[in-house]
Amino acid sequence: MLQRIKFNKVTLREQKQKMSLYQRFLPTLEARKQQFLMQLSIVRKEIREHDQALSRLMKDMSEWSALIRDMEGMLKPCLEIRQVKVSLRNVAGLKIPLFEEVVFQNTTHSLFATAYSFEIVLGHLHEAIRLREKLKILSEQERVLAEGFRKTSQRINLYEQRLIPECREVLHRISVYLQDQQAAAVGVAKVAKRLLEAGL
């Protein structure tokens, strides 16, 4: 970039505009990076909490394992997922998936034909599935946010380590060149004036 530069006032103005643009974008990128970092810590905390909740639930349900095996035929249709509802939320320009709910297949069962424990087991299994699906969405959130953070950090590094220093160097070199040209022009003008005054 430095070798192909034109040492004139037009290039100087263009470089000043570029520098101004870089310096305006940098704080925006820094704010974006901070937003991603903050959201990442929130999401990672949620992942830990939901993971622990799921582990506790699975541990509690291990006591019901024999009962679950006995009811497997009746439980299976009630555990089929029809839809996992997800919405999108904007975080610093990124679309982040947001878990809403799990919709299970509508299956009817007689409250009188099933044991009371069936409802309890079904409720626990539904909750376990909800937690599992929410964890999947939270992991996707973490992936998207981490990618956004990585790309933003790369752009900040590009601005700070390459574009701004290059632009500063170009501005310095053009300014020095133009000052030298101006000084030379003043020197030539003085010599010409002296020659004219001397009548040569």
C-alpha cells in the first residue's frame, strides 16, 4: 500500500477520511465485542444451570427406572416431539436462537386407566426433554455468539494493528513530502525574486 501511494493533496484528503472512518468504527466494534462477551457469560451460566438441573432430574428419575420400563409402551407416544418452538433475537447485529417451548404430540390417555404415578413420570420426562432441547438451543447460542466475538476481535485487530498504523504512516509520509515540496517552492520563489531584483 505504501509503495503505490500518490504524494498529493487528493491522496492526503482520502487518507484523512479513511483514518476518520477507522477511528469512528473502532469504538463501535469494541462495544459490539463487549456485548458478545457479556452475552456469552450469561449463556454459559445458563448452560451450567440447565445442565445441573437436567443431571439432578435424571438422578431423581433413576429411582423410577423400573416403573418407567413397565410403562414404556404407554409413555412412548406421549414423548414424541411435534415441534420445538424457537424465536430469533438480535444481539449486536447477530440473530440468536431463543428457546420458547417443546410441543409434544397430542395423545390422550385415560386418567382412570392409568396409575397416578404415570402422570408424575410423564411430567418428569417432559421436563427432562424440555431441558435437553433448551440446552441444544443454548449451545447454538454459545456457538453463534463465540463466532461473532471471534470475527469482531479479528476486525478490531485488523484496524488496530494494520489499517490505522498504515494510514498513519501514509499520512505522515505525504505530509512530509508536501512540506518539502512547499519549502522547495518557497526557496525557488525567493531565488527567482532575487534574480528579478538583481535584473537578471
